[in-house]
Amino acid sequence: MALLEVRDLRVAFRTREGTVRAVNDVSFSLDHGQTMGLVGESGSGKTVTALTILGLTRSEQTEIAGEVLLDGVDLVNLPGSELRDLRGRRVGMVFQDPLSSLHPMYRIGWQIAEAIQAHERVSKNAARARAVELVRSVGIPSPEARVDAYPHELSGGMRQRVMIAIALALGPDLLIADEPTSALDVTVQAQILELLARLQSETGMALLVVSHDLGVIAEQADEVVVMYAGRVVEQGTRDEVIGAAIHPYTRGLLESIPHVDGPRMAQLTPIPGSPPNAVDLPPGCAFHPRCAHARPSCSERVPALLRVGPEHRVACPVLAPAGPSTADTPR
Amino acid sequence: MSAAQEASLGASVLSVRDLVKHYPARGTQRQQGSVVHAVDGVSFDIAANETLGLVGETGCGKSTVARLVTRLLDPTSGTISYEGQDITHWSRRRLRPLRRDVQIVFQDPYSSLNPRRRVGSIVGDPLRIHRLGRKSERRARVEEVLRLVGLDPAHADRYPHQFSGGQRQRIGVARAIVTNPRLIVADEPVSALDVSIQAQVLNLIAELRREFGLALLFISHDVSVVRHVSDRIAVMYLGKIVEVAATDDLFSRPAHPYTAALLAAVPLARTSQARRASAPVIGEPPSPLSPPSGCRFRTRCPYAQQICADVEPPLEKRGSTTVACHFPLSRAG
């Protein structure tokens, strides 16, 4: 059994403008020690997927269906108190902006200790000692002194290291990182990505990285899920999805980014048009109005994810047509 | 100034020498008389039909350069020359006719367009301000420019909120080119856009430059984007230019250790490449309130020696690059 198993997850928000179907039929699984990259542009549903795993999208205006199984326990219907206990202890989280995730008026050591004491009965001194060790493990120099710093006294990269220290304080099995490096400069991003990879190999935790940056995903993830307009359009191993992309949207994304090496392209190949409005999605495949391969049938029904390789699944009946051997079977 | 820079001076549209901008520090440090060294002695030239990319990380001073060369900010010292005329101390009144020729495209297509005005009048504003043409001619020019940037002229009566982010940035570009400028300063013009849209706007900027022979100062933190659009690239670090070279030279043989670190840090969206080969550069940029002595990169540089702390390396021509480093990386490989 996989550590995390997301099955047919659907999340819809009721808004004044109408119902936003933010996530539709998303399924994937993640094992210990594995890294899953969830990639997509603004409004693709990648962050909502991650937040829903943590139970952070629950509200009266939200409809959640499907299953999120952590070691077989369904988190979607778990009572709030049990979910709170699990969050932080078994599932850690790191968000994009460490400045708004940290309390500005408490020393960082206090904030790390608080995370520990929220779940474990330990003395103040023991919690502080662990905070110092955590600060050291995330590569912050002179940890004994730095635990007494306030967030504003640290740089963006150091703050993100503190967030990672808090997320790892209780040794979670799964770390969810939502755009963990998007607010950071590229040289600092490289440091944080390396830190996450090192911590993962030391602890054997599973890592779910949400990012809009295909470079970050290609570098970090073993498995990749590409989302567009609330649906998975392609998923598989890193080599399958980044190395042998099939879905026109994934290909379009890969072709529209300029590279730092290789010959310079005279022209980029952009994806025409813009992503659709979430309350008024195009019928059928939501990508069809921007797709060069679209056929009339593409607007008729939502394409199913079809298996095209060992792990590789693609939701495009034009480029990945269903054959006898490619029938969709859940893993 | 190097000989090559000297020679190109005659043809430059924009020429900047020893530009410095210091701000008083905020808060408690203000009383101590501290200053932020935002830009600290920057020189470069841009010729007609040339794109100079200015690349660097947060706080390196690249956006301050954009505001200085467009005279939206007054420099602490140094000179800014436009087509051979020193405009550093021109009054706002005297600058006004120049505003026609020098336009700026901002990063955020949301806050840089007035939400209460129709797109046609936003784009037509520069024409009205400079009293160019009659009303009917201005209307025709606005339609022409909207078409040029790939928008439907029939949408001139709409408001900015009725457009997507990418379309809004096209409106920003349309406004910048409506007066047929000679120089455009684009400050992170695609950073707020999703990648699929970013490519559309980059292609548009490249097309317009080819078509109209514009000089373009293209500022970005994204090295791959800068590489795509620029003829030459200047790399900034903590208020200074550390290296300037033709784009292909810079990417194939970076000479400054910071340039090399910056290029190596970019994650690649592909699988053939082995994962990160070299260890990332350590640390983060120091505060511009108290930049290190000598070379400002020395606190993070793997090759730093004593001389790097004692003597500031001048920006000097070495082979095909111009670099400010006591120990530039081998140009052989």
C-alpha cells in the first residue's frame, strides 16, 4: 500500500459567480522516499489539491469528494481534531511565502518549539534543544544564536529554512511543499532544493512538491502530475512526462520556456490564448480551444486518462488514442 | 571606459556612466546616517537596434537602473546621455519631449494600467500628452498599435479588468510603442505571467524590436528569459555590473564566478541532464546597507583571496568579455 493515495479527488467551491470546480477526478499515489511533482499554471488546481490533502480547504462553501488515504486512513472524512493531530505530526507543510507563514513577533526558536509542544509532552528546555538541532539540520549557521532571531532578522532563504525546520520538527512521513522556492532568488532556490533532497534522503519521507516551474519539477521529482483547469492531463515518471511528453499542453509548456543552454531559439512556441475561466470551463477537454490538435470530438466529452506506458497516462484521445493494450487500469 | 565602449559611444542611443544611487536607510539605521547602496557605479551603452539584458537577483539594483535611465529617479551621481546629450540634470519640463522617445514597460500588468479608463484611452494617452495628430489620427494609431500587439482593435472600449494578464501586458507594450519610441526600458515585463503566456509576450517584444529597430533595455531576474531576447547581457550584483558580454559568450564561457553560479543554479526542464552537478553557491547576497569591501561577491565566492577584500576589481575587457574579477574563470574551455 502506498503512503499517500489520492483517489478521484473532487473539490468545488460555491462562489457568488457560480461553482468553481477547482479539482476534478485527480488520482495519484506516493510512496515513502518518493518525490511527486504537481505542476501547472495559475488556476490549474495544483495548490487546491495539496491543501485538500491537508484538510485546509474544508468550509461550508466547499464540496469535497473522493478519497485521500494516508496509510489507508481516509483524510477527507476524518474529524477535525484527528486531522489536526495528524497535520504537523505525520504530514508537514511548507508554503511559498515564509514571511507570512511565520509569526513576526516570536523568536524562531519559540515557533519551532511550539510546533513540537503542540504534539508532544516535552519540557520547554527539551523542545528548545530540539529546535537548535533542527535549525542546525536545515543549514542555518550558528544555530544556538539564531534560534533567538525574529523572522525579520533573517533573509528570505533563511526564513524558508526555518519553515522547513518547523515542518520537519515531528519527523513527518510526508512533506507537502507548495511553491517552496518561488519567492526566492535562483541561487538561493538551488540551495533550498538541495536541502530538501538531502533531508529526504536522510529521513526517507515522501515529498509532494507543487510548482509552476517545470525546471524545479524536473530536477526534484521522480513522478510528475501535470494539471490543467482542475484536471490531470498527463502523469507518469519524470522521464515519461518531461522526457517523452505526449499531451499537447505538457508539450506546449516545455516548448514555451526559453533555455539556458543549447542553441538559442529564434522564436519560442507559445501556447495560444489564455487559460479558461474556472466558473465557465470549455466543454469536453478544457484545453481544446488552445490546442493545435483539437478535433470536433474534443469538445464533446472529457477525455479519460489512458495508459500509454508503464506509469505514463495521458488524457488526450487524439495523440494518445485508446488501444486494446492501453485500457485504463488503476494502479 | 574600455576602447570598445568608447568606439561605440557615437552610435549609442543610451549611454550611462558611473551611475550611483544611494538611498537613506529606513528606520533606526537612518539616524546612524546609513545609506543603501542601490546602484554603485554602473556604466553601459545601448545602440539602436540593440537589446541589452540586465540580469541579477533581488536587490541588485536593476530596477533602480530602470528608473534612473528613464529619469523617474534622480541619480546621486553619474551621467545619463540620450543620443549624445547629457540629460542627467534636465528639468521635468525639458525632459517632456524626450518622454516620447523613451518609454517603459512595467512588471505588473495589473497595477500599471488605470482600472477606470478604457484601453483605447490608456494606449492613446502618450499621443494626447505629446499632442501628436488630430483626434481621428490618434484613434487610427491606437487601433493600429492594438492590432500590432495582437489585440482586437474593437476592444478599445473595454476596461483593463476585461483582459487576461497576458493581454494586459500587451496593452502595456502597445502604450509604450504608440509614440514610436527610440528606446524602451522593460522592467521584468514577463515575470508576472504564466509560462505559456510569457512566451507570447517575449515573441511580441522580439518582433517589435526587429520591425522598428528599437533600442531595448530588458531587465529580468530570469537568466533564460534574458538570454532569449538579448544581444548583450550585463550581470549585476549588489549595485554593480560584474560582467558584460555578448549573450552567447556569456552563456558558453561565463568569466565572473557570480555569472557562473547564476547560470548553474537554473533548474533545467529536462531529463537527459544529470541532476545538479556542482554544489550551489553558498549564502545569500549581503545587505546593500554595508556592502563588503573590495569585490562584493567575495563573501560567497569559492575563489576569493585576500586581494578580493582589499582591492575592488575594475570592470575590464578580457578577451570577448568585460569582467570585474581578480581571478576570472578560464576562458580556454
